[in-house]
Amino acid sequence: MTGASASMQRMPRLDRRRRARGLTLIELLLFVVVIGIALSAMLGVFATSTRASADPMIRRQQLAIAESLLREVQLMPFTWCDPDLDPNAALATSTADCTTVENNGPEGSQTRYGPSALFNNVNDYNGFAMTGIRDVTNTAVAGLSGYSASVAVAAAALDTVASSDALRITVTVTAPDGNTLSLQGWRTRYAPQALY
């Protein structure tokens, strides 16, 4: 064999050795270190975001309380006159038609719970607050003693409806962890003014 043909025969053997070689121990260790650093950084981000986020169950409970209380207020009459004290309440077209004008806030001894002088108008809920959620019969709702709720009712214009004919209702619920959620709704005056 000549020198050129001998070098040709050695070439394939060198290629086979290079291909069969694989990763060295140092390359493998570097790969493990890089992946470990990347995973620890990702886990740190997940841990931080989990700690910083509000408990979704608490947030859903706040929303359920706010929606329920807002619906209760919106279903009340919105009249010029006090529905219990004035016979003109269903027919009045302004405060001039009333013998007892409905004020913003409860009149006299009216409460949400009664027993006799119950809230009878949207306005009566202005300033209402409760610590520990209670139903309309004044019974504590199980599991909600750490929550509190408050209601604000204010005259406010709504698009083309004048502020004298629209009320903005804001319900604020505070969770046991101190986070608050506010929900707003509207109640407009319309005729005939059904009392209930």
C-alpha cells in the first residue's frame, strides 16, 4: 500500500471515534448547573406570584356578597314619598305631591332587619354597614363572620337621566385579609312607581 491509500483507510476510523465520543463529564455538569439555575429562578417567580396574589376563593366570596347586597338594594322602591307613611307614594311625580318626603338614609327607627320598621326604599340603605354578614332576618351567615359590608347611595346623573331620577349604589365588601372589593349599580326612577 502506498502512503496515500493508508491515510484513506485511517480516515473512517477517526470519524467513527469522534462520533462515538458523546458528552464529557464537564459538559454534563455544566448542563446540570445551567438547568438548575434556570429552574430555581422560575420557581422563585412562581413562589412570589403565589404569595402576592389574593386567595381566589376569598375574592369570589366578596363578589358574591357584594352582588347579593346590591341586588337587594336595587329591588327596593325608588319613590319621592316614604312608601310606609305617605298614601301618595305610588302616584307622586315630585316631592311637592308628598306629605312625607323620602330622605337619603333611613327614617326614624328603620333598619334592614325590622321587626316592624324595615327599610322600604333604596335611599334607606345609604350608610348601612354590617360586620359579619347577616341575612335579612338578622341571622349570621355561616363562614362569613370575618367579612364586612357597607352601602353608599347617592344621586348621580346617568347618561340622559337626571340626577334627581337616578341613584348610584356602591357596595363595598372587606375580606378577612383586609382586601376590599367595590361593586356599583344604578337604580332609576320610573312610573308607575311600584312600591313592592
